Amino acid sequence: MTKEYKYNTYEEAMKAVKGNLKHFEKVNPLVQTPEMALKMVKKWGGNFQFVRPDLQTPEMALIAVKRNPCNFGHVRPDLNFQFVRPDLQTPEMALIAVKRNPCNFQFVRPDLQTLEMAEIAVRWWGRNIEYVRKDLLTSELAEIAVRWDDWALEFIPSHLLTPEMALEAVKDRGWGLEHVPANCQTKEVIEAALKHDPSAKHFIKVKGLMEALDEDPPKPIELKGSLI
């Protein structure tokens, strides 16, 4: 369905936005000019989302993000980093956006990500580790993610996960055991998961242990056998 615009000539558009900056949303993109677009963004960063893509510039994008860093990512439709084309993103712009609103990290072009940026994002919301470039992932970053958000366990690569991290995650969310590899399912981890949620037994990866727990009465946890 074609969108209808209220202001379809340059003269109508300039008159409308002079009275109310938010009328820029109703301006037909075909009558936008570089000068008009830059002026509208300088006066209100939220107007960046309505700028015709071919008129967007790095200067304009940086102004929008500095005024409102959420312009960088898909956070809310009335905000901004989400409307910055990836080819217009710069290291300075990305860092500003993440520092002011870490949820923007998921929209940072991967080659612009830095360890500093990733740590800011993960400390704010552990699940942001899902968006961290693989070569930036470290055990320290994984530990931060789990400490701040036990749901982040799902996004921790198995080679970085330790029994200590697993224990931290499952003690408050037993079902997190589903994302714990067999080599990290220690007696302490399993007991903590089952204490929080007995149904977590379905995610035990130790051979014979789940069957033993199903017996009446259940056998005590003993981890002497091989792992699946």
C-alpha cells in the first residue's frame, strides 16, 4: 500500500516544517532536499528516520545519534540509531550510541565493534553477548554476561563456559541446564538446577543419571560414569 503524504511540494513542505518540526514526517520524500533534511535533523534528531536514504550523510547520522543515541538501533520506532545505514556508521558514532544506550550494540556493524564496546553492552544486558563478534569473545566477557543475566547462558560458546559460570546461571533458573554441556554438568551444577526446578532433570547429559533420578526413591547424584 502506497503511503500518502500531506505535503507534496517544496513550498508546502517548508511552510509546514517551519510551523512544526514534526511535520517533516508528512513531507513527500521526493520533494526533500539535502539542505532541508540536514536542517530538520539539526533541529530535531528524530527527523533522521524520515530522511530519504540517498540524502543521508555521515554528518547527518552523527548529529542524529548525538542528539538521541537510540537513533542507532531498532529500539523504538520514534528513536534514531536504527535509521543509520550500516555504511554510514563510524567508530565514533557507534561508541557514542552504545555508551548512551547499550541496547544499540546489536546494531553496530561487526567490523566497528571493540572489546570496550562489547563489555559496556554485556555489563548492561548479558544477552548482548549474542551479538559480539566471535574474535572478541573471551572467558572474562562470558563471565560478566552470566553474572549479570543468567539467560545469557544460551549464548555462551561451550568452549568458554566453565562449571562456575554454569552454577551461577542455573541456581536461579534451573532450565538453564539445557545449555550446559556435559563436561560442565558437575554434581554442584545439577543439584543447584534441580533445587530451583526439578523438571530440569530432562536436560541432564550424564549417562544413566536421569534414569536414576526417576527411580522411587531417587538415587543420590553420583558422577562417576561417562558423559554423553
